Amino acid sequence: MSVVTQASPAATEDVAPAREWRPPSYWPFVIPALVVVLAVIVFPWVFTIWMSLQEWKVGSPTVFVGLANYLRLPTDPRFVEAVGHTLSYTALSVLLPLVFGTLAAVVFHQKFAARGFLRGIFIMPMMATPVAIALVWTMMFHPQLGVLNYLLSLVGLPPQLWVFNPTTVIPSLVLVETWQWTPLVMLIVLGGLAAIPTEPYESAQIDGANFWQVFRFITLPLIMPFLFIAGMIRMIDAVKSFDIIFAITQGGPGSASETINVYLYSVAFVYYDLGYGSAIAVVFFLLIVALAALLLYLRKRLLWTSELGGEA
Amino acid sequence: MNPRQILGQIGLWLSVFVIVSPAILFFLWMASLSLKFEIDNASYPPVFFPEHIAWKNYADVFASNRFLTYFTNSLVVTGCATALAMLVGVPAGYGIARMAAHKSAIVILIARITPGLSYLIPLFLLFQWLGLLGTLVPQIIIHLVVTVPIVIWIMIGYFETTPLELEEAALIDGATRWQVFRHVALPIARPGLAVAFILAVIFSWNNFVFGIVLAGRETRTLPVAVYNMISFDQLSWGPLAAAALIVTAPVLLLTVLAQRQIVAGLTAGAVKGG
């Protein structure tokens, strides 16, 4: 809360009676950014909603069609299928990084040599250019020459078709997504671990609790709020995931890994059906908001029970 | 050290090794792919250390005259989009923090949630109508969708933690708000500026989705160029991996060198573009 902006006219007059008082304004600082945000974020949004009500194909005249584009969605089998792919892809891409990220955070919370440097290495997958890593994963997934099937053969497992088989394509892509985004969960949970007081651990040690008990009954409840934040962010990013899927499979084989975002790309920029594409964009956004609201609701329900254990 | 502590140390290093190895092994494998001739890349079982190192793969990438064009394009787009974002975003972060206008953060949040593709449809039409397609301007403008929210978000966080006393003293001494911002607030927030700058650069550099729609043959950025190589020559893995490594090398270098700032920025805002 800023004191300066709240100063009352009377008080200012006491300090500098000679100058004319004018309400202190920070607006000039914000206006340039406001113009940019209006132009590249708000305008596209308003325009998208308006376009979604039109029959709008590149090269032909636009016709107002009301909600027809929206009514077309539930009858479009490719869209319905894409929703299913998106949900399963998202569920896996939230859960796996949460599990691995929490484990990694517990390890990085310990003190060891070169921790900062190793943490830098650990977060490299999430900072690297997605298309570049997608390219290398594509080579690693190669059924004949890929290194992954070689690694499987070392432990005696049969070779897989990975992204070239409709039933394994989504888990394979989730593998990449998990590899890429576990570091973000780790960083958020690590921040949570740093905020935990040491007293509960000391008393647990006196009581003779083992490692698992300490983790289950002290660490986990205390980092719950951070896990929710991580889960929320992960959910938003996983739903929107595009680069990895598009660069590795383009939604294939067939349409086995076509998520809403990939389908949206096809509709808008391959078929140039911009009206229908806009309707997909709007529904897609609402879906993300709905999922976020669902997580918030779960958080409320669950935090209430875990907060009984202590201040979180 | 007693045996128990030694065991604990061994366990700790073992788990560190297990956790870090997926990242290390992946990038080592990427480097290995990029330094092998086709005969080694196509051999089974895979060769990790080749007998002959194919520096030629890198030479080939640099020698193609298009590569320099795409590199320059990436540099211009990321450079301009980041510079513009800093120019408008830093003062905005300051203004929002001082006005305590927390509701304005909702716009940033919406920008964070919105899929990058939804911006593309209307802006694509706008750029087409303005006749800008075929230049780098559309990409610079649309990259602002990524960079501006990052910069504003991180700067709000920083300016909220910088002390107000100095600024108030300067105001009483008759400094204008702009002078206070320029000479008092900005120098203190320098670490925040570094964080915002680094993250804006990385996420703009990495961006792919805006490029595939807006870039023409001459205006491709590096990620788009690499993607086009995939469909182009599916089987020459060496040069492909070399190109991929060249594209992402600046980012990886920045990540290791500035890991402290990056971690600070990511845990503060958990931002990601597009």
C-alpha cells in the first residue's frame, strides 16, 4: 500500500503551502504499456469473440451466423476427439511432473557441493528451445535407430513404436513434457520447502519418526499449497502445449495426438476457416478457465483438512 | 563421519545423479548426434563416441547462407520485442506497484492463460490488412504478447519490495515522479531488470507458434527454420542435430550462467510465454 498516493490534500498543503497541490498520479507510467496491452491482448480477444459469430473464410465474404460456429463444435467428431486427447494429455502431464518434481525438490533441498550449478543443469530442459529438443526426441523415438529402443533392449524390454503408434503416442509425448517441465514443479516446491520451519522436524526426530513418516506427515502437508500452485501452472501449460506435439507428430499418427490447440491450428491456418477457429479459441479458453476453477475448488476443499495440522 | 553419515552421503549423491541424469544425458546425446557422420548415426547399436568427429555438420549449417538470415531475423525479433517490452513494461510495473492496482494483474493473468494461437487469428488478419506480412514487424509486435506480461509481472514484484522511504524523501525535496523513478527506484531494481530481461529474451527466442503462421521464406526465425528442416531432410540427423544445438545453445548458456536470476524470476511469477 503506497503512502504517497494516499496523501490527503490537507496534509500536503501543510508541507508545501506555496505550491498548488495536484493529485499524485502514476498513470503516465502505465499508459504506454496499457496501449500495448490493449492492442495486442485486449483487441485480439474482442475481435476473436466477434469473429466467432461469423462465417469467415479467407477469400470469401463474411456472413453473420450467430452461434452456429459454437453449435457446430459438439457435432464435430475431430473436435470432440481432440478434447479427449487434451484431457488425457493434461492429466498425465500434471501428475507425473508433480510427483517427480516433488522428489527432486526434496533432494535439492539438501546441502551438497555444486548445488547451484547442478540446479542450473536440471532446469535446462524447460529453458531449451522446444522445437530443438522436439527434433532430438523425434530421433530418439525412431523405432529402428532410436536410442530409446536400444536402452529398452539393455533392460530386456521389447522395442516400442513410441510416437508412431496411435496407442502409445500420447504417453510418449507426455514423457517429453514431463522431462521438460518437472524442473518448474521442482523450483516451486523448493521455494515451499525453504519456507518450512525446522521445529516440526526436530520434534519428529526426537519421536523417532523415519524418513517416510517425516515426509508424509510433516513435509507433504506443509508444501501442499505450493503443490497446488505448481499443479495449476502445469495444468495451464499442459492444456496449451503446442510446440512439442506439433513438432514431433503434427497431431498424428492419423489424429491420435491431435489436441485442441493443434486442431485449432489446422482449422485456422490450414483450412483458413477463421470464424470456426475463433469459436474453438473461445471455447478452449473457457475450458482452461473451468479447469483452473475446478482446481481452486479442490484446493479449498483439501486445504481446509490439511490446515488443521498446522499453519501452511 | 560415522558409517551412517557416509551411507547418507552416498544415498544423497546417488539421488542427485538419478535426478540430473535425464537432462545431462539428453544434451550429451544431442551433442553426440550433432558430431557424428551419417554412418555412425545410422548404426545399431548406437555409437556414443564416434571414431571420426563430424565438425563438418556445424560447418554446413553455418555455411548455408539462409542460416545467417534466420539468425539475424531471430536476433532482430527477440531484440526488438524485448527492448520494447522493457521500455513500456518497466515503468508500468512501477506504476502498478505504486498505485497498488492489483486488479490490473488480471489482464496479465488472462494473457498468461490464453493460448498463443488465439492471438494469431485476429492479428494475422490485421497484419494482412495493413500489408505487413513479409516483413519482421508482425513477429516483433506479436512477440510483445510474450514479453510484455513477463516484464510487467516481474517488475511489479520487484518494485513492491523496494523501500518507499527514499522515494518519499526525494519527492519532498522537489523531485518529479519521473526523476524519482529514474534516479531512485530504477537503480535499486536493477536485479529485477536483469531477471525480466533474461526471461523475456529466452521466451521470445524460443517462441515457435507465432513464427510458423506469420513468417514467410525470408522472415523465418531460427525455431521455425529448424522445424522446416525436419520435414526437408528427414534422414540426415547430423546436420539437423547440429542446427538444433546451435539454435538452443545461447539459451542453455544463459541458463547455466544466470541460473540464480532465472530461478528467482520463475519462482516469483512462474511465467511462460505463448
